[in-house]
Amino acid sequence: MKTRFSMVENSTMNGCDAFVVIGAQYGDEGKGAQVGNLAAELSSRGKCVIGIRSNGGSNAGHTVYVNGLKLATHQVPIACLYVGDTWGLIGPGAVLNLTSLRKELNDLESKLGWSVVSKLFFSPKLPVTSAVHVHLDSVNVANLGSTAQAIGPTYEDRVGRRGLYTVDLFRPENDLIAMLEKLYAFHGVTRETPVFAEMLKTDLANFGWFCETFSRHLIDPYDFVASKSPATLLIEGANALALDNVDGGTPYVTSSCTTLGGVISGSGLGTHALRHLWNDNFELIYVMKGSYTTRVGTGTLVTQRDDEHGDKLQKLGSEFGVTTGRKRRTGDLDLVQIKHMMSRYLVPEHTVLNLTKLDISSAFDTVDVCVAYESLPEHTKNYPANDDELTHVKPVYQQFPGWKDFDFSTVKSYEDLHPNVKSLIRFIETYLGVPVKYINLGPNEGQYIIKQ
């Protein structure tokens, strides 16, 4: 389907210097579709677009449709999937899994039929996942609901100043072996350990592939953006607000900063990012499922539906993780969670909402929305500080009439939406204090409208 409304022409952000797209819930909100629509629109107009990943790694999974092709990205910025003056940069706030990257690039290039590698660049200070991290993470999967992508151990060694960075991979092999032996030993793996030889072989092979493939692709993010100026930055967040390792419900969170704050340092642009983000040509887009909530892995989902309703949401919404294939738990829309996490990371007059998957609720007579929590711990005045406290709260619901059997494929403008859909949208805007701008009508390329 061709784009019905131009995200650029019909936007007050015409000529926008920067878009930042962040998930407002627990991930899987449809960020990939939003980033893809923006990248398609901007590249079709001949604009230079730089897609930037500032956090996370191969634990992220974005589904995007490009010229009718259904593609999945994990580490590669979505802008790289479009022809033209489009580029991708992975910043130092992310982590790089070379085994996964190699597979991802092979899959993407086999479907697209052209080189994605030529468009992809890396911060020299980007932490690299080692085979020992993959080994360690296999232990944590059951404990924390990890994606088994070795994200946590890689970040731990960055903080512990033990890990390797992309710039290190170009050292002489003897130096790399010494660095790896030291890293392995810290985690209890020595030359006498059965897995040592295989780990070393895997790491050296991955490092060699990276150096051969990306010998001229390490660059300071600041210098990279400056070299492409004027360019539009398209920064795509991984995971989501409720999984932030500072503000999320510990311990069931991710290992990186998923908020707008993480964009500043994680992009590698520093205060240079502020010049792009805090001016008239900037849009901060929070993506959320408009009528329900999902969560994959471990951790409390306050509004979880363990009933026929929840099963139906899961099936109709195809709620399976892009990275792991795990079934996502489903629940009613929780505006308390979204408001708590989003309110501290708003940029007045530049923040908008993107609502997705409203069409899934066409199967139901009503839509329940959580608008308050009961049974908060005595010492908690506002929102639970960790996951344990979250398990004790009870959701307070407000029920809205649904739009059963409404066909979203007939919608060409906001006015065409079912009255009950528009009623819920107005309530969301009032409750969160943020305007809705983008409304997805389905999963495919260009299936969206802009609310003027």
C-alpha cells in the first residue's frame, strides 16, 4: 500500500533535523513500522538520512516492510534498508553481537538484493559481545527472562572495564588472544576449561570477519554526522521505557538506558545531539499499542489477561517476539505505567504519540483501560519502585465502548475512524497530556494516517 499521507509534507516538522522513536510500554509496540515509514518518506524525497541505534543490541527486534518485503532487523538501523543517501550508525551506548550481525546482514541482503554493509558504520567505542558472554547469559535466561543474546554480560564487562570494543578488534592477533584470555579467566574459563578452545576460535573468527568487512567503517559519531550534514537523524530506540535499567521495574529490566536520556550519550553525539534535538526541527515520538499491552519474558504485567480475551489478543495481534519467537503475554491498556515512565522524558511542544494495533480490538465489544492503581505499599506515594512492589497493586479500570467489526482498511483520514476509536484517542491524549499524531491502520508499509 502506498503512503496515504506524507509524514513530512503534512507535518509541522517539515525539514525535520531529527526524529527520535521510543517505545512507551514493554517493547514490541511497533517502533519498526514507524521508523520504516519515516525512512521511506525521507529517502523518497532525496534527503540524507542517518539511522542511529543508541542502546541495546541483538535483543531488539523490529519488523518492517520495504517495497512489500517483510524484513526483521535486530542491530542494523532501519534506514540502511532503503536506497539513496541513507546510512546507519551504531553508537557506543549499544552492544554488538558479531555472530548475530553476520546472520542478520546475510538475511537482509539476500532479500533486498543489494549491499547493506556499505551503508553501516560503527562507533569505535562500541562494546563487543564475546563467546564467553553468550556462555554466561545461558545461565541468566531462566532467572531474568533474558533473550539469551548476551546483552547483560556484555554491558557488565563494559562497566567493569574488562570488555573489548570495536576499535580493539584491529589489534594484532596475539594482543587479542591475551585480552580474551584475561576476560575468560575473570569469568572462570581457562585454557584447561573444555569450552576455552571453541570460544577462542569463535571470537577470533568473528573479529577477523568484522575487520575484513568493515575495515573503513569505524568513525566517531560526531564526525560521521558532521560529514553528512545537512542530514536528518532518525534515532530508533530499542526495548522500551518500562524496561529501562534505571527507571524500570528492577530486576526485570534490560541492561541499557532506553529513555531519551540514553539517546544523548548512547548515540555518541553528546551535546551535539542537543543541537538537533532541542530546536524547532525535532520530533520525539512515543509508540504505544493503542488499546492493549504486551510483555515478553519475566516480570509483572499489572493488567495481564489470562483468559480467552488475552488469548484472542495474542493470536489476532501475532504477539510473538521477533528475536526469540516467544509468546508475548497480553493485557489491557495500562495508562498508569505509560504516564509514569513517559512524563519525565517529555520535550514540550515536540512530543507526540504513535498509536498502533487499534485494529486488533475490532474483535471486541469493549476496551478496558487501567487508569489508576490500588493497594500501593504504604511507603509508595506514586508508582512502585521495583517489580516486587508492582506485584501487589491492583488495576482500576475505565471501560470504553468498542468498535467491533470496524474495518480499518477503509480509513483514509482521521475523520473516517469509528467514533469510539476517536473517543478513546481523546481520552489517551487528555490522560497522558501528549497529542496523538500517527495512527497505524495495519502492519504493512504505508498503513497509517496523520491526525492533524
